[in-house]
Amino acid sequence: MTTPTASNGSTAPARRLLIVGPPGAGKGTQAVRVAEELSIPAISTGDIFRANVSGQTELGVLAKSYMDKGEYVPDSVTNDMVRSRLAEADAQDGFLLDGYPRTLDQVEALDGMLAELGTPLDLVLLLVVEQEEVVQRLVARGAEQGRSDDTEETIRRRLEVYAEQTAPLIDVYEQRGLVRRVDGMAPIDEVTAALREALGAR
């Protein structure tokens, strides 16, 4: 197994990480930055879905059949997609998952996948943000980009769903001693530096 090199030139154990935070916390941006520094893939469920649907894989076709009807894709399909992605060669020395798991059932499924791979989770990076500031940030982004889904009402609903579904998940990882909290409201470079520090303080 190769060992990724950190940006300061020192070597660190291969990382198996989750990045968690509410909509608007900047997870996508930070996931890419951290993954590049550790030479591991940043894996978002959105990317996995798009790759499977555009590639017309068996799972992609199945997922699209739900999406076309406006229904949620069942956990079983999402879990199978993630399992397949984690088994790919570039994820053998580590990965950074963004957007999965979202529910307690998915936490259990991920535990099973990692047990099969013999690779326990190293850390959960939690971006902590101020809800009202995030609402205003997303409303402004929606106006700039003309995104109809970024109205204040829909943003607040997405934040409610996050609180309902993801808070219990964070509690589980907290009990395992895996969570590292970082201020997601700081400037982007400062957030990246804080995440780097959290990884080093493991």
C-alpha cells in the first residue's frame, strides 16, 4: 500500500474520511482541496449518480427509473453504487466521502462495506456553520446563478432535513471519537488550513 504525502512533505497514513456539513457549508470545495493534498479521491454521491446514469450501468438505469418518477432513489441502490466506487483501484489507499452517509441506515451500510474491505474509517470532518448566515449565502448564490431551487423556503427545508437526518449520524461518529469540528464560516483558505490541522491532530 502506498502512503500519500501531505503538503508539508511528511508522510501520513492513508486516510479514509467523511466530510459532513449542512447545505452551503462549502463541503464540495473543501473535499476537493483536502483530497488533492492527501492524493486520495474525493467521492461525492452526486458524482457517483451522474457517472452511473450517464454510463447507463445497471445501477444507473435503476436509479434513473426512480428519479424520472420524481421519487427518492432507495438506500439499497445508493449503497450499491458507493460499494462499487470504493472497490475501485484509486480508492484503495484512501478516500474522502462527501454526501454519504446521510442516514443512520447508510452509516450501518458503510460500516459493512469498510469491514469487507478491512479498512476502518479514520475521521469525520464536520464543518460547523451559522444557519442564518448560510441561508443568506445560498439565497445570494441562487440569485447570482439563477437557481430556482435556492429560494429561502427551499433552503430552510433542506437545512431542516439535514438536521433531522444527519444530526443522529454525527452523534454516532462522535461516540466513536471520530469527529473533528472546523469553523466552516471562516475564509476558504482558513477552513482548508483548519481541516489540515484536524487531520494532523488525529
